[in-house]
Amino acid sequence: MNSFFDAGGWLSAASQSDQHHRAGKAHYAALLTGRARLITTDFVLDEVLTRLRYDAGHGKAVEFLDHIRQAERAGLVLVRRIDEDLWMKAKRSSAASTTLR
């Protein structure tokens, strides 16, 4: 099973000051225990790292990035790099879902 993690999901799992931290951390652990592969993007991680840097400090942001790199090497997290092709696919998908509403 694959599960997309956006910035809110990462922040709830990583930031103790997040109001949903306990639930986010438990959900993250459950997904990994269930052998789910988490998918995210470099844009999402940039947002998370920026927020952690401002809210929890540089050390916490570095710790989070180290965790992501380890999880990526272990095959638990897939980080999609946003390139022109993926950006255009997302744009087309977004336009199609907007016209369906």
C-alpha cells in the first residue's frame, strides 16, 4: 500500500508542538508497521523543513531531514522530485478535477 504524506502529515508526526502530534506520530508508525510506503515530494519536504526550522529550530529540521534520508534508503519513503513533466501532470489533473465540481 502507498500513502501520500503532505506537509500537515509530516508536521503532525514530527513536531511535538503540533496539536495533532500524538495522532500523527501514531498514524505514521502504524503505516510503517503495516509496510506502507510513504510517498511525498521535494516541495512538501521543503515546506516541512522551513516550518520546523522556524517553529522548533535548525536542529529539529536537520534531525527530520536525516530521518527522511534514512527512510528513503530503507525503501520506506519515496520522495518524488517535482520536474516540469510532473508539474504539468498535476496541473492537468487539478484542472480536470476543478471542472468536475
